[in-house]
Amino acid sequence: MSEQDEASFDETSFDDLEPDERLFRMRHSAAHVMAEAVLELFPDGKYAIGPPIEHGFYYDFDLPRTLTPDDLEEIEKRMRASVGRDAEISGEQIAKDEGRRIFADQPYKLEMIEDIEDDTVGYFRHGDFQDLCRGGHTERTGQIGAFKLTSVAGAYWRGDENKAMLQRVYGALYPTQDELDAYLASVEEAEKRDHRRLGRELDLFSMHEEYGPGLMYWHPRGARIRMEMEDVWRREHIAAGYDLVFTPHIGRSTLWETSGHLDFYADGMYSPMDIDGADYYLRPMNCPFHIQIYNNTLRSYRELPMRIGELGTVYRYERSGTLHGALRVRGFTQDDAHIICMPDQLEDEVVGVVEFALRLFDIFGFDRFKAMLATQPEKAAGSTEDWRTAEQSLKTALDRAGVEYEIAEGDAVFYGPKIDIYLIDALGREWQCSTVQFDFNLPERFDMSYIGEDGAEHRPFMVHRALFGSEERFFGMLIEHYGGAFPLWLAPVQAVVIPIADRHASYAYHVQRELQQHGLRVDVDGSSDRMGAKIRKAQLQKVPYMLVVGDREAEADQVAVRDRSGDDLGAMPLFQLVDRMVDERDNRTAHHEATAASGDGTGD
């Protein structure tokens, strides 16, 4: 609980509020009703905080035992009884001493009271339940809408790993049952697409906590997808005029002192290693290395813009509680690039980056975007004039690319304005992906310059940009976007040949060789399973094509083709299948679209 908000105690009728405010209050009140139900079940329980959140609410509890699914059902039952009683919800400001008396047996509430600077605290109650609260509630418990408790998770008190671990009970809430049902259906679909689950089921990657949390192991099938990602990335960057480089994974402390990372980012860097009496650090960023390449030679204006790109692996310390599969890791590969240019080149370069990003994402099947443009904060490096030039260049780039964006006034970091591009996936979820970051700071710190047409030295402008963001995160996004049913060109296994009987194995391997000669990734299922089981296994692995071969197919040099949705495409000559698959791969045609939309290629 933070400083009290007097406005939360206004007399505005609930029905007269804007829809967003009504929903906020429904969710807030539902958290109180849930706490009431939990304390009925556990009279000696301790309760901490319970705010409204996106899609619902939660409350943190210190209880004598771990909650079970049966407990959640009972809590829901008691919540519905409270809603049925339609109790009045009332609130007021009370003296802190009165708050200490009321919550004398509630240590978390007492701690919050001590942290409040005012002489009074917010106090809300309905029926026999009472709570410390800033307010923002429905008038009665019967107004809270349709809800369902969804899960229990551990949460440190106030997010501090050194404090008590509490049980956090989550609930979803919407004004109507239809809206709640739609949301729960979307959650169910998202769970089917969870990249951690599919990573295991499709044998794409793994994490090994005992040997290093947040470090990702790419399995052969996942590595095939990564190689395709990187092949596209390199090809597109070379075509766009980037020079690709490779730089070290470690740097001496003097590099990070000059860049400022040891001053501003030390908590995110790993401990130094002593090499020949000097401290070296694993790199958290690639930019200082790219600057060394630029500064290695005196540059002329004729060499600009200079575009330096690298698939550079970096290492950053993330708190264990924030790690999340491939989406939040401690070691990852950035598709990093830096553009060094003259001021009058900046606008065209940023336009080029935004258009490049959209073109790259379209290749991978993302065609919806939005963006945020962060502008100059109160404290900033560089002149106001330079900031205005950079901000206008970023705005123009977004306008010319036709990307919708919002302005985040004053939200840029001190060293320059930036664009964050959000991809919208098949479920309509937004993923922060690309960043285009202007930098006034590093060119000064590293004394970057070029010789202008006038023969004098000038300071160049510098743009950081990552399009995937990181390969690991983008990979996780791809898994969830497609639900593991990748388009053929990305699929780690593009076809499985299924011999009906052992005597057909020789022909099955012949089919495999023919397809492999055209660069296609093909397996043969030579197991003793029945044909139906083999087909089902390939469908569960979301393989685009199953090629069944028996006597008839071997005699006619044909294959009987099924796709992962369960459709039987019939028999076709082997050469015709080769043409079909090569065309689909090379032109990235839309065979996958039906399964991408549903996230399930099994035909269920």
C-alpha cells in the first residue's frame, strides 16, 4: 500500500463511472471478497495486498498450508455467497493508531501502516471483512461481475527474495460471463501454445537449472530453426548494405569504464575475471566493440553511413524470479547492429531500419505491428536541438512506414530517443521486439569522428538497433505464434516418410534421399509401430507432411501424402511432391495458415 488517494473516496455513483473505471472497481472489490473467503477458511491466516490487475485480480496470503485446487473451488463458492449477500462496501480515512488497533494481529498490514507518511490510512469494509486500502470499489459486493479463480503462485513479500514467501491467488474477472468465457478460452489457447511446453514436446530446447539458470540449450530441431532465422537475417542484412562482423565475448574493464556500463549497468554484469592482473567482464552489450571497429581507422564522410551488424551473444544478470523460458534468459544472442552516419543522413537511415524491420517480420509471418516513440527526459545527454532532430527523424520514419505509434513523453533514456516496435501474434497478443535507439552518449565517450567535406573533424550520429531483439526471445515468440506448427520453410522436420511394412523401408529411404537432395529436412519412421500410430506421432510433432509408402507407391515411384491437419492429399508422383515442397519452401506459401490460426496441427 502506498500514499493514500483521497479521490478514491468520492461519492460518484458506480453506474455513472466510465466502463474502464467500473471494471477496475469490480476487480478491486473482487480481491477483497476473495480475501474475505480465504480468511473464513483460515481464520488465523495473514493477508498482505490484493490489487486489481489486467484481466482480473490477486491477493497475497501467509497461510498455515499450501492451497490446493479443492481449496480454490471452496474459496470461489464462498465468494459467490458474498456476492449473493450484496453487502455494502464502505470506506473512510482513519487515524494510523486506529489502524494499528484494528490490524494488530496482521503483521503485513502493520508494516504497510508504518510506511505511510500521512497521519491517516484508508480503511474499507464489507460485512465482517475489513482491509487497509486506497479505495476504488463497487458500492456493493453484488456488483463485481463474472469471475473465476485461476491459479496459485509463490510471491515474495514486496518482491524481496529475503522476505517471506507468500501464496498469491489469481482470479480473472469481466463484467459478463460471455466476456469471461472468451478470455478463459484465449488463456487455454495460450497455454496450448506455451513455448516452454512445446519446446519439450517438440524437442526444440531445454533449460538446466542445476547447471545455470537462464541458460538455454538448443536441441538439434531447435537449432535447425535458428539456422533458418540466421540465414534469413544474414541474407537480408547483406542486401541492405550492412557489413557483418564478429567481436569478442569479453572486454577489459577499461572498455566498460569508457562506455559507462560499469557506472550505470554494473548490477546487470557478471563478476570480473582476473586475466594478467586486469579485470575482464563478459559483455552485456555489443556496441562498444563495434565502436572500436569504427575508430580503428580515420573515417571520411564518403564512408558514411556505416552499418555494422553482428549476431552477438551477450550475458546479463537477471533475477531468478524474472527468468521465463526462452523469453527471459541470462545468455542470449542479439541481432545487433549500429549505424554511424552524418546528421543529414539520419532520417533516411531510420526510415530504412523501420521498413527493414517490417519486411523481416513479414517473412516470419507477422503482419500486425504497433510502436512506441519515447522522447527526451528531463535529464539528457546532447543538445535540445539534436534531440528534436533525432525525434523528428524517428517520427518521420514511422509515418513513412505506415506504422501506428504512440508518444511516450519523457520516457526515453538519457542518451537518446527510441522506437519500440511491438509485434501482434496470432492470438492478438503484443510482444515488444525491435528497438531503434538513438545515442548521443557513446560517440562522445569514445570520441568518435569523421572528416567532413570541409576537411574538419565532426561527431557522427549513432543508432543502435535490434530487429529480433534476441534470437532466444524471437524463437519463443515464433513457437507461440504458430503453436509449434511452423510453416514448411521453418519446420525442423518438413516431412516424415512412413513405410507400411518392413519390406517398404528401402523405398522409404529412397524417398528421403530424393527429398534431401533438394535441401529438404526429411525423417523416416522405421519403428515397429502401426501405420496409424506413426501418422499420429508425426501429427503431434506438427510435421507438415506425412508420406506413406507401400507396395503400390514403390512400384509407381509415388507417395501417399497427408498433411498435419489430417487431410489426405492422395497419391502423387515423387517428382511432383518434390516440386510442391520446394515451391512451398522457397516461396513461403500459405500451406501453414490454417494451422497457424488454430495453433494445432493435429486435426483434433
